[in-house]
Amino acid sequence: MAQPTEPSRKPAARSLFKGPWFANMDFIASSDPLNAHHIFSKSYAKYRKGEDFKAIFEFLGEGIFNVDGESWKFQRQMLHSILNNEELQNHMTTTLKLKMEGTLFPVLDARAGAEVDMQEVAKMFMFDNICLWVLGFDPGYLSVDGRSETFPYDKAFEEIFEAVIYRHIVPRGVWEFQKRFGIGSEKKISHSTKVLDEFIYNAIRIKKQEMQKEEQGQQLDMLTQLMIAGQKGESSDKSLRDMVFTLIAAGKDTLSSTLSWLLWLVATHPDVEKKILEEIERVTAMAGRQESDKGTYRFLISKDELNGLVYLHATICETLRLYPPVPFEHRCADEADVLPTGHRVKKGMRMLFSIYSMGRMEEIWGKDCMEFKPERWISEEGNIIHVPSQKFMAFLTGPKTCLGKAMSFMQLKFIVSAILWNYKLDMVEGHIVKPTPSIVLSMKDGLKMRVYKRDV
Ligand code: HEM
């Protein structure tokens, strides 16, 4: 049975790391819940993303991830109301279902029995899906013919996310010098940013033309909503580009990462798979359905049935505990401070917070912290146990908590229940799954599986 790697049994590691004296790279690394509450909630105004963060993630422009203060407040309010709009949520659910029926199932059917990299499938599916929500069109990246090499956009995001790790480990002056002369990973970042800018500006231009046509009914994608909201204030193409870039970056890899790690964990824990299938059967009253209905591989759960999938909800939480898509966070101290753990923080010092280590700490999760055990999330009464967000930080904690959390659970429940009910996924023998260094946790050599259509 596969086991998650690298335990973190040390009491809430907190250490000072010294960079070269000239580089201003000293930082404190922590995974302590008390420090998390202090940095991200109680004193969050003191711990901003800071100028270094903004420089490292400059390709996000003035999008919500990269700003503090009034600009952050304004964007947060706007995105909060868009993401909580019921009509929009229903639209997202409908497009997701159509996309699964129209593309995901045919792709899996076409490759039945063959070796499939499910991480690739998850990435392509989520990219198409997020473009549908955000831009209102399907780029058709995932197709029965396989990944199109002429489709550079998802690859461009991947290259940026991998290359940006380098900016975290060398002094700012070094990567800025390389950027000026287009050397090494900096060359990749500039090239990929240009590719993505072209894609997004083009989508904005087309959307503007569509909106000018009176006969076009109101569209329910996020770009249209952002444009409508922007008409009341200032909304330049550049600010739309920054928001759209950020939303695609925020949603696509976090969801495809969770889906990939979950499929691997479930495939290597048959007891968990069995319980998920039993739950789907119970909640959807599958047993009582017509034979013809039961036999259809196009089974999809309905929105009303989602709340009943408690064990699946727990499985998603357990996956996110062990494999948080955003494995670390950093902040910069705006002023001198003392952390609850007693550490002195100098003004301007960087804080590196490991969400990954926190999910593997014995003092939070107990002696079985390294085991994949969805049951730990379920109470005796059969409800989900609430774990405070400063201990379960996959979606962060405090005022900057992820705005897509509820939507992510909903989407993942739809997708996972449909895949697991309709297909049996086995690991390809000898394939080793291991994480790769990137700002989003993905699998180094993919997720090689064999997919079989279930005889339901
Ligand atoms: C499993 C899926 C997801 C995980 C684990 C996740 C995790 C996170 C984390 C850790 C942050 C904090 C980042 C930071 O401040 O540096 C964040 C923020 C954010 N997320 Fe997610 N996310 C997920 C899915 C999504 C989706 C689908 C969307 C919507 C498209 C989304 C939208 C956002 C936004 C807008 C923020 C910024 C919030 C703010 O700064 O106020 N996320 N997310």
C-alpha cells in the first residue's frame, strides 16, 4: 500500500534561516498553528505579501494575490459576490456536467485498458473547465486525440510556476539581472507570460465585441461579470487581464492537483474506494434505480445529492491535509514583532510558512498522522468534524482565506464521484509517484494509471 512520505514529527518546526549578508534573505520558517493564527489572522495587517512577493509574482500584475490594502479589499468584495452568485454557480455546474459528458468520459472510454497519465488528463480537463467559467469559452485542450502540442497556454502556466521557485532561492538582484538579459529560467518566465498575455487579451477583446452586440443575452462567465462590475468604476484591459490571469492561476492547478493526488490515494487504498462507492450507491439510491439507468456509464450525481457525500468530503479533506496544492505561503513583516512561539521578528524579515509540514505534524493529527484515513474527519454521529483553519491550512486561514473553497468542494465531489462510479483506476505497476518542486504541488513523473470502464 502506498504511504505518504516525509513525516514532520518535530514540534511545530520554527527556525531562523540566514541568507547571505548582502541579500536581505533572512527568514523564519514555521508550521506552528499559533504562529499561523498570529501571522494570517490576528496581526495580518502587519504581515503583508510585501515588495519581494510582488516582484517574484510580477506576472500576476495587480491581481488579488499580489496586492494588499484597499486594492485587495475592493477585489475581494467583487470576487466574493461573483463567486457566491447562485445563478453563476448553477451555470458552472451545468457546464461542468456537459464537459464531463462531452469530453472527459469519451476520452477515458477511448483509452480504456491503455496506460493513461491521469495527472495530464486532470490538468487539461481543469484548464478547459476554468476557461469556461472565467472566459466563457472552451479551448478544447482535452480531446480524444490527446494533448495538442500547438496549445501552449497550460504549458506556459506550468513553466512559470516551476521557474518561479528559483526566484525564491536566489537573491533578488541575481534573478533580476538574469531577467534583464533573458537568461535561464527568466527567459522562460518572460516568454510564457507573453504567450498567456496574448491569449487573455484576445479573450478580453472578443468579449468586448460580444457585449456590444445587443442581441447577445447576458453571459454568466466571470469575465463578463467583472466587466459589468467594472463599468461602475475603473476597469482597464490591464486590470481585467490581471484579475483573469489570477483566477485561472488560482483555480486550475489547485483543482487538478487535488484531483490527481486523490485518485492516486484512492487507487492505493481499496478500502477507501469501496466506502466511497457504497456511499454513492446509498445517497443516490442507486439500488432502487431502473436497470437501464444503473447500467449507464454516464452517471452523474445531482446537486441536491452532494451534501450526502460525507465520506467523499472527508476523503477530499484528507487528501488536502497530506498534499495541499499550495504547499507553502510567505509573508513579510511590516514592523518588528514577537511571534507567539517567542521568536523575534525584525522589520522586513520574511516568513515562510509550510502548509505541507503542518498537515503531517503528530502534535496536530496524532500518531497516525502519516496514514491516509478519511475517517479522522467524521464524527460518531456521521458528520464532518470541523478542524480550525489555523490547523488545516490548505485554503489558508484569516481574512485572505481562499474564495474558491466552497466551489472547489462542489466541483471535486461532482468529478470524483463520476470518475470513480464509472471507471476503475489501477496504478501502472512500477510507477512511482513523487512530488515535484513548484509553487503548486504536482507529481514529478505524472500519474500513470490504467482505466477500465466499470461494469455497473
Ligand atoms: C482545492 C482547491 C484550492 C485550494 C487548495 C486553494 C488554496 C488557496 C490558498 C492557499 C490561497 C491563499 C493564497 C495566498 O494568499 O497566497 C487561496 C486564495 C485564493 N483562492 Fe484558492 N484554492 C483552491 C481553489 C480555488 C478556486 C477554484 C478559485 C476560483 C477560481 C480560487 C480562488 C482564490 C482567490 C480569488 C484567492 C485570493 C483570496 C484573497 O487574497 O483574498 N481558489 N486559495
